[in-house]
Amino acid sequence: MAGIDGYTKLMLHCDGADESTSFPDASASNHTVTANGNAQVDTAQKVFGTGSGLFDAVAGTFLSIPNSADFNFGDGDFTIDFRLRFISTANPQVFMGRNGTSDHSFACYYNSGNLRFAGYWNGSTQDEGFAWTPSINTWYHIAFIRNGANLKVHVNGIQVGSTYNISNYAIRDASSIFYLGENVEDLGYRLNGYMDEIRISKGIARWTTDFTPPTEAYKETLTLDADETLQVSDEISFITNPETLDADETLSLSDEISFLKNPEDIDADESIALAEDVSFTLVELTDYGSQIIFLNPLIFVTNSDPAKIASIDITDPANPVKTAQELVGCTYAKGVVYNATNEYFYVICAEGKVCKVNKNDLTDQTIINTGETDIMQYVDSLNTFFKTYTTTDDSDGEIVMIDEREIEKINTDLRWLESITKKISTRLNWILGKIVDTDLRWLATQTSKIKTDLRWLKYSYATVSQYPVDYTDWVVKINGVDLVPLDDIDMDSLSVTHDVNAEELIGSNVTFTLNRRHDRLDLDNQGNASQITNQNDVIVQINGITEFTGKVANLNCNSELETVTVIAIGTRPTDKRHTVSIPLSSVNEQLNLYHCIMDNPIVDNPYIDPTDEDPQYFKGIEVDLGTEIKQNILRHSSFLNTATLAEKLESGDWKPKQNWSYFWLASFKHLILGLTQGTLRYIGTSIRSLSTDAWEIITASYKYQKELDDTETELGVYQVGSAPYDVQSHTNGRKIVKDKWEDRKDGLYLVRDEGYDYEQYAKDVADLEYQKILNINGNVLPITSCSISLSIDAYYYYNLGLLTRLNLTNTTTANIYNNANGFPVAVKTITIKCATQGENSMLVTLNCDNQKSQVELDEIDDLYPDEESEEYLFPEKAVKIHRKFDPNAWGYPS
């Protein structure tokens, strides 16, 4: 029974003398196994061989193996199988695992009617149970198997319990020892029983359905019986089917190779003739050798189920290095060829499959499905043209070509020595806050930077003022002319507002009151002309900075007070999406111009039930990926010699296949007119026009195809985020089309229907929709808002604007306004008031929240992919490959 191969990372047969503490590892890893406590070989109980491993449930009785990457399973396939016999089923009992005192990975054990697999993944231990009730003093075959997303357990080849989906689980790679018979944390989980034939396989799920357990011990031996004489050289390959080698010449051997002959050793000097009753054994590998290629290493494949590929390195003939790999998904390999250009083996198998195997890594395999259903028979390769040809073993004997030509990119890496610049740059910003920023650079050694932050109050008339920005620093212009403060314009009424959620062309407004008569709107109270009735231009400047530009849009006249309130509308200012930290005043600290005051913070963070069908907030997006429609079209060309086919047609011996469409090419002679068409010409879907006595078919060929029903597969749903999901509908589905032949009036065409692939489109759209429900901190909740007030001096000093992200510092309670509580927030509206006195004088109010603005949502919408692009939609095509020839019109004037 084979079973020790490249996937096998531990193989304990548990054989030896009674009470022996030696447990050799028969795998290629050759791990050192230490028996601890009372762990020993017991010859009274065994499944195969001379004994089994006895574990008596006494503390400290276990086998241990040093830490090894062989037991790092990650998210790959694995199989853990062994024989088990309970002495008692009381208490939890560990079979094996890697759970150290602090570094956990996995454990296999039994507890209260369940076989259990505890894996440490996603930051915690997930413990899966598989219901099973064992009996004592009974041998069982136990197999823990991971196959892709599925984790399951088989007892005596029959699955027990449920299959667990662990598609997102990667078992943690621990650095602890591997143990058998007890958890090294000594939780009392000790095995009271026997174990035999213990095998750990990494990278393979050895069984995917119910199976018959092995009937003999695992081994790695291949026996080949030769019943005649065998000649082997570097130029000869041969095929066996399934076990016997028929040899008709002489086998040449080196001086150091020996054969086993019932049971004497024979040393070969030059050559040896093998009689019919002679057999020889290769220690390892596999049964049913099919074809050998290469001189060193020897490469051969097997005509078995499953098929295998084996490599034997005979650099040292006395100590050959042997490996074998299962060809996953392939059976009955009949032949193998090597392409020296791309360094891959091509193995031909049953069901029209060709397995492409990397020469340097036999586990690197790609299945090429040719569309045939027969066993592939012969194979050859054109190395430099990246083409491989293979034939089938049916009566038609088709030739299948595998074309792997592709365009290779030429990457050019041009490098220069780094250009180094000496630069001394000094920047002075001298308005409200003074920054002296000096950047000193040296040649490729170090960069020194001196940064000084100096703050002054408003600079005015070449002196430093003791006052912050006040109403005298505000200037309002209509048609470029200043309004007179306190005389024509009431400064207490003046305010500017910017709103990011308003339309771009009306995203800002300014309001102020003029001291004018209601019936003399275009004259100030001094009688000077100042037009405001014709959508006049309005500019507002604060301390030399233009804060608003727009036009008069509304006039509200008060005849009793003789005032006119003016509303001007302007374009929304450019966003300033940087992050700024603004200090609150600390306890017992005097408030300064650069502090801010936060009012009415609101944090909305309700619990959302994932199963709620009408939630207050959705936390994820779900889209249906639609249906995959896959065309099934079989196409072949005639394999018969063209003259032979013509003879079969003339004699009536050729028979078409049922339910296939044929496309004919022929050369022919018109016996009456005496005309001969010597080259093959396409004549249509029938040869009938040449079947009368007036014609003689010289050569013929055909193409034939069958269009099967389309295969439809549901692609499922795509979810991003977490439940509850907003279920949306978008363009989806996929149609995979294939080339087919089509007979048209003017010739034979190679056509392809229109196809599409909107699976990724639906996922991309879902990802964008998910971005729209996240706040600026990357979460759905909490939803926060607040109002922040600060001085105009601080507003300009911190360079604030719409969509600026704000963090608050110096809070009286540490960390109260950090990300966990919903900050930072973004500025959505800005209101700047110019009041000559009172608590609201020279005040900027920022209304903020952590939700995306309409501007940002529109930007996400602009990222939507074009569903009509060639990335998703594949147009139909039609290429004429043969012009149609009409024999009935041949030789007659048109």
C-alpha cells in the first residue's frame, strides 16, 4: 500500500520490540521523536507491523517532536490520519497538536461524544465538534481532513458530523513542539489507549468523499516484473500497461546498481539479460509505470488512478533520490514529454486531460482540459514554438494542439547616479502667525531642519497691535467701491457663510444691512451713487484676505427703519481637506485667541441587529453576482489522409457521427467536362454535390463540431462590510463564449457570439457603494456632530476651510475626543460674524460632522466603471477562413 510521498511530513509505524521507546519517522522529514513518561511500543496490540504506541493517561506520558515548519498548515489542505483504540473513553483525550503554554496552533482530541479539532485562527481558538460515539477495545481509522474551505472527519472511511466552512481561516503558525498523547499544557487531556500508523500529510486532502481505509501499512515501494529482455538507453522510452515490462533486448547497467532476484543480490558489471521469471524492485514510489524519459533524473508517469509522476535522481546510483507526486485530478497517464524551452513536463491522461508540471517543482501542476472525453495516447512538443500535440485512442484518432504562445514583455531598467542639490530655503509667513522655516541640506549626509512657530496678534501699520481682528479689518466692496463702515453699512449685521452641501454656484453667501431709504436703493445716506439693484458684484475681505466673491441676489427693504438687507450669492470656495488639531483650553488655563470652544457634541451609536430587515443604518452592501452562462462547443478536424478519405467517400464506407455538423473541403474532377480542381476548396456543409457519377473526388477533408447545451451556474452573492446588508441590484452575470464554425453564403467563418463578464463590475460597484456608507473615519458608526467656535485670528492661523478634518486637543478628560468617540470631524458649514461688540463679535462658527459630504459622494459616483467598456463587454466577431467554391457553377460562363 503506497502512501509515503512528498506530501507526507510525519509517518510513525509504531513498530519495534515490546516496551521500546524508539519511534522512528519513516517520512522524508526524518523528525526526531522523543518518548516521554510511560509512552512506549506495545506488541500486544497492533494494526500492521509488530506493534502500536501505548499511552496510559498518566501525566507526562506523550511523544514530542521539536518545532518544525512541516506542521505549519496555514490555510492549505492537510490530512491527519491514524489508527486509534481506546482503553477508556472517559474524560477529554488528546491525540496530537501544537498548543504550547502561550503559542497555540491546533489540537485533535476526543471529548464527550465528539471528535474535535481546535484551531487557533482569526485571533482566537475555534473549536469544531464532529459527533461520534466510540467503543473501547476497538480499532478505528481516524482522518481529519481539510479540503479548501471544508473541514471534516472520517471514521473508518465514513464521514461523521457536519462539514465546517473555514474558507477564511488560516491556522496560526506556532513555534511550539508537536506532541502526541497529551496536551503539553497538562490540562488533564491525556490519551488512554493505543495509536498506530500515524501519518501527517501537508498540502493535500487525501480523501474528499467516503473511502475504504487502507488494508496494509503505508510504504513507498514499486515492483516491476520483466518477463523478457530489456534495453534501456538515453534515447529509448517505453510504455507499460499496466504493470508488465516487455523487454526484447539487453539492459545496460552501471557497476554500482544491484537487483533483487528471489532473493539473491546480483551485481551488474556491464549488462544483464532478464529472463521471463526475473523481477526487480525499486524501493519507493508508485505502481503501474507507464513511460520513462530523461537520463538523469529518470522521469516516469503511471497508468493508474490517480496518476502519478515520479523522479529518480541516479547521480549516485547506489543511493538514488526518489520522489513521486500525485497528478491531482488526473487518471491513467499514458505518456509524458518535456519542453526544454519553458521547462515543463506535459503528461497525457484520461478524459482528454493534459497535466502541465513544473520540472523544478513537481507539485506545481496545471490541468489543461482539451475538451475530449477519451484517453490521450501519444504526445510530442515543439519546444521553441510553445506548441504541444497529443492524440486520442479512439477510432477517429484526433490530433489536439495546445498553443501556449504569448507576447513577452521586455523590461528595461535605466539607472543614474543620484543628483544631489544644495539648498538653503527660508520661508517667512507674516500675517497672524509667524513661521520661520529653515531647510538646510548637505550632500547625501544629513538634513537639518530648524522650525520655529512664533505667534503675534494682528500686524498693523508697521507695529504689533494689542488687539485681534476687529470690524475695522473688514472691507465690503460693491462694484469695486468700499462701503463706509458704520455710516453706509451696519457692521454688526455682516456675516459670511460657506456651505459644502449647497450647490457649487450658490455655496457661499454674505448678508449685511445698509442704512438706505427704501425708495432710494442705489444712493447711500450721503447721496453718493452706489448701485445694488442690478446683480452687482460683491467682495468681502477680512484683514486683506478675500473671503467672499459673488453678486447681489436679494434685497429686503424696511421702510419703517429705512434699511436695506442685502443677500449676495457666491461660488462655494475650494475644499481644504487637510487634518488640523485645534486646542481646547485646559483647566485653570487662560483662554487665548487660538483656543476653540465646542458646543453640543452628539454621538449617535445605536446597536444594530444584524438580522433586522429594516435597520436604522446598513453596515454593509450585498449584490447578486448573477448567472454564469458557458457555451459548450466541441470542434475537431479530420485526422484521415485526404486521399484515403476520398476513397472512403467514393466507396460509401465513410459514416458521419450523429448530431455533429460537418464542413467539407475537397479537390475533384468533372468527368464530363474534363476539368480538374487540384487543390482543396471549401464546398459547404455537405459532400452531396460531388456524389453523382459526373464527379470524381480526388482528396477530401472536413471539420466537424457539436454545439451542446449551455452550462449555467449561479455565481452567488458578494458582500462587503457586515450585516445588516443593503441588498442592491446592479448589472451582473457572465457569458463565456467559444469559437465555432459557421457556414455562410460566401464561405466558412470562424465566429464568436457576444460575451460579457460583469462579475467584477458588480463587485467594484458594491465596493464603491460601501465607501458611500462609511464615514470619514472609515466606519459606519458612530455618527457624530458638533459646533465649534473660534476667533477669526485662529480661523486664518489654522488655515481652515470646508471639509477640513478637525481633531481637538487639551481636553479636560484625557482621550475623550479621539477616534473611538467619533472624531475627527469634517467642517460642513462656516459662518463668520463681524460684530462690533457682544459675545458673538468676531466669531467663526464651524458646524461639523463625520459623514461624507455630497461633494465626496459625487466623487465616488465619478469612479463608477463603464459597463460598456471592453473590460466587461466582448463584442461578437466573424472571420472568413475559407471562400466557398460552387462545383455546380464551375466551368460554365457566369
